[in-house]
Amino acid sequence: MGGVKVRQAAAKAPGAEAVPEVEIPNKLYFRIGEVSRLAGVRPYVLRFWESEFPALSPRKSGTGHRLYRRREVELVLEIKRLLYERRFTIEGARKALGEKGMSEPLPPPSKADQASLFGSPGEAVAEIRRELADILEILK
């Protein structure tokens, strides 16, 4: 499954290592575990950032799972860069995101996006099988 590679700018500190590219898979929604792995932060950090950055407001599925859209995943990567590499405070990161026009929450998903979230029953079963396989891999 192809994705889009996002290169984060390296910190300007002398001797700073180049930040590796993060490949965001080409799909509409991401669960918190996927975003956590992509960004390299724990899920509780993402939940904290949701409380501090109004633009980071993932929707919740019918079962209560957080569902991040691509723009929110990109926002998470930018927040991480500002906080961890550029050493901004939370308030400083909020201001920097505002200057970049990234501080506004996304509009609600369209009917087409909502329909694609649930897909056909066969797609739902396939997704559940993939997630169970991932959990089994983690438990090994």
C-alpha cells in the first residue's frame, strides 16, 4: 500500500541529526495506535496534545475509537517537530501553528467520508482481521 512521505525539517542546532522521512499510508482515517507509531510518541501524549491544541480534534467512531484524518496526522508530526526538535513550549507551538494557518479545527467529515469509514461489511471484517493480526503480533 503506497503512502506519502513527509519530510520534517531538521532542527537548526549544530550537530542535529537529520529527521527521517515519515511515510503516511494512503488512507482516509488512522486510529490512535497508528498515529502513535507514525509519530513515535505514546498514545497518552496524543490525547494530551488534543487537550492543548484545538486544531487536533480527531472524530470518534461509533465504538469510541479516535479517528485521525491525514491533515491531523500531519499536524501531529508538526507539533512533535516544534516541541521536541525546536524546543518550543506548548504556548509557543500554538502560536507557531497559528502563524502557519494550522490552528483551526477541521470541518466535520462529509457524508462520503463517513460512508467510506464504515464501508461494506466485507471491508469491515477484513479490517478487523488485520487489526487482530496486529494485536497478535504485538503480544508475541
